[in-house]
Amino acid sequence: MIVARKDSPLVIGVGEQENYVCSDIPAVLSYTKNFYLLNDGDFAKLSKDDVSFYDNNLSPITKELKNIDWDVSSCEKDGYEDFMLKEIYEQPKSVRETIGSRLKNSEKINFDDIGFTKENLQKFDKIYLVACGTAMHAGLAVKPLLEKLCHITTIVDIASEFRYREPLIDENTLCIYISQSGETADTIAALKLAKSKGATTIAISNVIGSSITREADYTIYTHAGPEIAVASTKAYTSQITLLTLLALYFAEVLESVSVDTVNNIKEELLLLPEKLTEVLKDSTKIKDFAHKIYTEKDVFFLGRGTDYTVAMEASLKLKEISYIHSEAYASGELKHGPIALIENNISVIGILTDPFLVEKSVSNLQEVITRGAKTLIITNQNLNVSSYDEVINIPDTNPLISPVLSIIPLQLLSYYISKEKGLDVDKPRNLAKSVTVE
């Protein structure tokens, strides 16, 4: 068999007197953990006991055999009804392992594989976080943290827009590209553009040896394990966790904030896996609310600050797997147009985790309640619960890392709404796990 890679991913799994061709590692992980990763334009000639490689001029080349140490059970449902539900409940583990790869107790964060010095970081006048979909929302969630800790202007950009608008980047720009699969076509193209302009590039991926990791100057990995469901859950929280660790590392190297500030966030970060487990203990209220609203045509999400970034991700999840139209708005924008859409019995979901913003957010929610909306609130604040139809309480944490916790009930909400509608949760229509087309 002769195979060639052009634009879309292609990997070759190596077994004993058998070889496999597939587009993604999890497809054959139950048969082998040894893989060859092809670059764009590469050819391979396979038999059952041999593989040889050629470049696009058909000149022979050699490839390194990589061992992918993923647990085979991660590619199985393990008693869960769907992969998405399993992956939601794997988040305490994936966040713990992502933290553990870089931080032990409250020691200094280890990014020796990047090895930036203070002088390296001081030359950057701006940071771009570039991604698509859920990965872009992870970037939005961490933008405030990067700016607060590092005092460097941080811009979050959609990869498909970034590459076509001649962004103002040069050798003093740090560009961070986020992709679960590492094969997202627009993100890879945006990375190549940044490199051509002399920017320093970092790839964040969940897949070892993926295309984005081979293009970037530096690569750091989330430790989420294989994510099978098309709608991303554990990759999102792992991306936020890893980006938070990176921001803390930059702050330590730059000495841009006090040691106490960094250590306080580290301590909160180390508690996240335990708090995630607590959030996942009881989903009864979420199931009940899903049953109440699964026939609706429109749902609105509101939040301020990092809560708004969670609202955007929650809205995307609902659209992806339930096919219900939903919109996310910054709460303060409600009166600038969207409130015209609020009518009797429409569902509005509010996220309130920042004590400095809670009073304003409550005021905005009161505006929709007086117009007849039914409300679901995700919060760690002390609210007057009688004002709302349903309140889901989550553990308290630093508002800058609260998206890792506040998204969980909303992932479950989308999941249970989709189940109520009898839809295929893991394979929503028109979507693919790795978006390899532009």
C-alpha cells in the first residue's frame, strides 16, 4: 500500500507483522502505541512487516518511531453512556496531570523545555493567543491572567481572521497557538505566518508530534489524554490550566508581580482537581433544568469578565450538540440591544464568580427576570437564591481561574439537553474532531 499526506493528518501505527494507516492516533491505540508521523508531502510504502518513507520528490527519508503513552481505556467508554460524559468526568484527572507536569506543591513552575530568561520575555511588547472555537475560548479565559501577572498586552485572535488581516507582529511578538488535535488548518497557517515575520511561536497541543508542534519554535502539551467526543470538554479545561501555569511561569521569570500573588494562585490551582470532583458529585439540578428547557429554540448566557468567556464557551457547547440557537453576551451589553430579545419564559443563564462584579451582574439579571425570563445561575457567591429559578453553587476560587470550575455544570447542561432530544452526543451533525480544512 502506498499512502501520501496532503493537508490532512496521517499517521502510521506499527504492530507485529501488521501496520495501520489512520488520521488520528486513538483510532488504533488498542492495537499499538508506536507511530510514525508524516509531514505534509510525505509518502510511505507499507507492507505488513515494513514501512519506507519518501519526500515529495520521492527521495528516501527516515522517520523516528514515536511511542505514544496513552491509556488504551481512554479510547473506550468504560461504562459511560457516551464519550462526552466520560470526558467531562475525567476532568479532575486531566487537570491534575496537566498541573503535575509542571508544578509540584508550591515550588517554582518548571518550563525548562522553553527556558526563557528575563531578557527573553522583556523583549516581548505583546502576546497573541491564536486559536479556533473552544481553544480560542480557552485563550480568552487566560488573557486577563497574562495581562495582570505579566503586564504585557495580550490579544486573543481567531486563527482564520489572524492570517488574512496582516497582523502587526515582528521579532518582539510572542505568538501562542492552541489546538487540541494540533492539526487545525487555520491555526497552522496562522503559525507559519507569524514565523515568517520573525515572531517567537509556542504551540499548545494535546497530541504529541502533531503538525502544529513540528512547526512551532516551542511546544508544551496538555495532559488530557485522548478526547474522542467531537465537542471538547476536558481539552478546554486542560488548556486553561496549562496557559495559567505558563502565565505564572512568565511572572516568576519577569518578577513582574509579588511572590505572594503568584503563590496564592498556585495554591488555588493545586486545589482545582479536588474542587472539580466536588462539582461533579451531583448533577441532579442540571438534569432537571435540562428537562425543563430542552424544547426551547433560544437560550442566552450572561457574564462579566472571565465569566463572559465561560458564557461564550457554554453557548458554543449548547449549539454544537443540542442544535439550540444560543448567544452569549457580556452582561453590561444587555441594555445595548439584546434585551429586546428577552420575553416571557425565555431561558437566561448567568455566571457569577467574581466578587468585584457580582453586584453589577445581579442588576443585569434582574432586568431579564422582570421581563419574564427563567434563570439558571452558576455561582460561588452568596446570592439571594429565591430570586432565580435554579442556582448551582460551585466551590470558591480565585476569579482568574474560575472558568475551570464554572464551565462544568454548563457542559453537563448541554449534554443532558442533547440526551433529552435523543441526539448523537459524541458525533454532532456537520462537525469533525480535527478541522483540517480552511
